[in-house]
Amino acid sequence: MKYFLMFSLSFFVFACNSKSQLKVGDKIPSFQLKDQDGNTFDINTVLGKQPLVIYFYPKDETSVCTKEACSFRDAYTAFSQYGAKVIGISSDGVTSHKKFAEHHHLPFTLLADTSNSVRKLFGVPKTFVIPGRVTYVVDKQGVVVHMFNSMKDGEKHVTESLEALKNMK
């Protein structure tokens, strides 16, 4: 019984959503990170210009993360038709992102959040020690219009995002 209670408490602490997790209606925080080419990406340079699809994922080259990234790649034309910029963020470094983008021909921006500072700003929850998989659709003004959280169904992040963009029009 003691171990069950410790496990339950640990699950509650590590798997539950953060109170500070961004929700629909919240404005996204300002941030800067390095992209897969080593350039500094400042979110403020794209706010006010186009809708954004910002997706947080656990790790480059893992099964679900690769399927998710390739689904975003395969739907990239549809995202472009909505004028949306797709941005993937994980704690992997610039070199890892560069290899991942080249290996899978990813046409969108990957950002290296090696300190998990932006993940914390967005309040993206963890499942035990695994970083969460959450996608935010953001309007031109920087306001979250849709949020989707699923660790297992990486490809559904794409369909959810496209539907949210369609509903914005």
C-alpha cells in the first residue's frame, strides 16, 4: 500500500497539467531560441504577421516524434495556404535539429530549447520524466486559439491544427 501511495503521488506530481500551462485565450510569451541553422529566432519578428502553429515534442528521431514531424511536413502546403508558420520545439540542440530536419526533409523551423525555458514559459507538462507533446495554434496577435495535448497520437496534432486554422478564417 505504501508503494502504491508513493507511485500515485509521483504520478500526480509529474503527470498532471501545470497550473501555468497556456490555455485558449492566453497570449504567448516572448522568447528567443536558436533554430536548426544556428540562427537566433525571435518570436516577436513573426507576431502580427501570420498565424503560428507551435508544437512541443520530446525528442528528435524517436518514433512518434518522427511521425509527427513528417505529418507536419506532408501537410506543409496546407499550412502555407492558411499563411501559418510551423515551429517545432524540443530540448535537442541545434546539431540534432539540423540532422533531423535534413534526414526527413522538414521545411519548417525547429527550435532548440536546451534549457527547457520556453517549455516552462508555455507550461508544457511532463509525463513522468518525458517532456510533453503539446501543439498551440496562435492567431496573428499572439493569442492561443487552439491547444492539443497528446503523447501518443503525434499525427493528430496536424489534423487538429489544420482544423483550428480553418475555423480561424
